[in-house]
Amino acid sequence: MAPIIREAEEIEEARALMPQVMRIYNTLDSFRVNSPATWLEAGDKIKSVKEKVKEIKRIRSSILDPINTAKENTMAFFTPAIEKCETIIDTIGKRMADWRLEQEEKERRAREKEEAEAREKERIEKERLRKEAAEKEKEAREAEEKALAAQDKGRNQTAQILVEKAQELKGESKELKQEAQEFEVEVKEVKSKAEKIEGLHFRRYWKARIINANKLPREFLKPDEVAINDYVSKNKDKASIPGVEVYFEDKPINA
């Protein structure tokens, strides 16, 4: 029989089981085990449904097994090449990332050096301008003193010239102070050697690596439920673990 015809028949067979399952399922809310008769009825229901589960799984397997086999064979054919490609990408990408980090560190140090040199140049130049401004102020005061002395001696014309010179010197001092305040050295740009590659981008993923589990805070600890249940399953009613409730459930199984 052709596989497609057989598959269609199996699907129809499974479809015929669905209403039977739904009829039993729809009685769950109202069905109660509260007497010897309902106890026996419940057992019959379970045995009947278990048989239906077996039949449904058999049909499902008969349809899916060939598909899964084909899928596994296809995956087995392509997976080695894909894994090698991924290894190539991961290995080269890691080396690129490492080299870029080295460059970023060198660039950081170079920027710090450039900034430090720029700050020092600014400091030196501003100090020079402030000293020159202070010198102009000193000369202005001396000119004012000489102007007063000339005025006392009746040399008004000389006094006027000295006053004008003092004002000129004060103006120059003010300009020098303003220049010192505004002076700024441009920091030379540090260009990265890790040029951008069109179509290739790096995304930074932050990860964690445990180096001392004993120091982990409680909120980052997760109980090993597999180990706990394995211990309880082996020790049964004798099992005792602080913070754990040991209990049992009875489930029907085929004889």
C-alpha cells in the first residue's frame, strides 16, 4: 500500500478515536468516585483510556517515525558543515574581538595622553597670559602713581599722558584675562585601527563565570530538584530534608 494512502487511513483511524476521548473527558467535572460501583467504573474508564492512548501513540508513531528518520538523516548530512562554519565564525570572531579590545585599550591610553598634554598646554598658556595680565596691571598702577606725582608737581600734560597709558594697560590686562579664560587646546583625534567592516557588526554580551560558588548570595542559588526527588524516591517515607515536604501520590498503572 502506498505510504500516502496508508497515512491517510491512519489519520482517519485516529480521528475516529477523538470523539470517544472527548465524551469521557467531558464527564470529568461531574464524575466522582464515591462508591464501590463508581470505583469499578473509574477503573474501567482508566483501562479504556489507556488503551486509547496506546492506539493514538501507535498511529502517531507510524506517521511521524518516517518523518523523524528523514529529518535526522537530513540533519546528520548538513550539521557537520554548519558546525564547522560556526566554529570558523566563532574562532575568527573571537580573535577579531580580542584584537579590537587591545586596540581600544591602546586608543584609550593614547586619548588620555593627548588630553593630558592638551591640559598641560592650556595650563602653561593660561598661566603665561595671567602673568602678562598681572604685569600689565602692575605697569598700570605704576603709571597711575607717576601721574599723581606729576599732577602734584603741576605737570598736568604729563599726568594726562600717564593716566591714558594706565587705562590702556588696564584694557590690555582685561583682554589677556579674558583670553586666558577662553583659551583651549584642541585634543588631537585618536583614530581606531579597527575599521568598520560593512555587513559585519559586533554586539557586546555580558556574561558571568562562577569562580567561588561558596560566596554566591542566596538569591542566586537554585535547589537541585532532580537530586532532591531522586533522594526521596530512593528513601521513601524515611526521606528527611530540611525545608522539603516529603509526600506521595498513588497513580494507576497497568497490571
